[in-house]
Amino acid sequence: MDEHRRDIVIKEIKYWKSNHLLPDDYCNFLLMLYSEGEEAEQADDEASADLVSAPLYKRFAVMLGAAVAAVILTFIVIHFTSFSLLLQTLSHLVLAAIVFGMAFYARKQDSVLFHLLISAGAVILFAGSTTTVMRLEENNVLLYVTILLNCSVWLAAGFYTRLPYLLWAGGSGVLLTVFTIFIL
């Protein structure tokens, strides 16, 4: 095989590897085969670079821990504090904004973390908004409207981002709320 074609094949295999179109082991095998062992040193360098990326797991743990702490803090603020309604609402909004900000940051790096953060942010907004409405007025109609609004936002976000868990959560929330309104 001439040098030009071999370089094209090697570049293509590297592209496949970087975009995860083929498993890394298979790409490494093909690279060693077509480069006649020259790419073996580069594969070893990449393996050592994977060890350097270990802080990615730390970042995952820190962000997930912060999201869990935000959800727990939301429920503590709701049930165990004597904060004013305005301060509680602001704390819910700030915590949700922080969690959604972390999700925006993590969306390209780690899809599992992104989905967990989106779910945590949705729970914080739901708990905060329904609690605020329940304390603001003892009106069930306003509570139902708030729940339907939250679930509708989840449905719209699910359609827009093609996230099935938001579609399911929003759809089931709407159905359960309508069931509660008309049946119970």
C-alpha cells in the first residue's frame, strides 16, 4: 500500500476512534496493523492520558453530591425552617439554577450526570413551586394549575430535547393530576 493511502486509512481509523464509531481495542489493532507498529507508542501514550483524566470521576462525584445536597437542602428548607415564604422561594430558585447550571456544564462531558442533574433540578422546582403555592393560598385549584404547569414544562422539555424520562414524567403527572381532579 502506498504511503498516501496508508495515511488516509490511518486518519480515518483515528477519526473512528475519537468519535467512538468502533471500539477502542479494534481501532488500536487496526492502527497497529496499518502503521506497522508505529501507532503502538501513541496508543500507550493515550492509555496513560486516560489515567490523567481520573479527575473526571471526581468531578462526577462532586457534582452529583452537590445535586443530592441541593435536593436534601430543598426539603429541609420546606419542612424544617421558619424562613419567610419569599426566602424559601428564592432558595428553591437559586438551588434549581445551580443544579441546572451544573447540568448545562456537564451536558457535553458526561451524559449520565447530565440526566441526573436535570432530574434533580426538576424535583427541586416541582417541590419548591408546589410548596410555595400551598403556603401562599390554601386553594386546590391553584395547586392543580401549578402541578399541571410543571408537568407541561417537563413534556415540552422532553419533546424539545428528546429525553424520554421527561416525557414520561410530564405525561404521567398530567394524567394523575387530571385523574385526581375529576375522579377524586
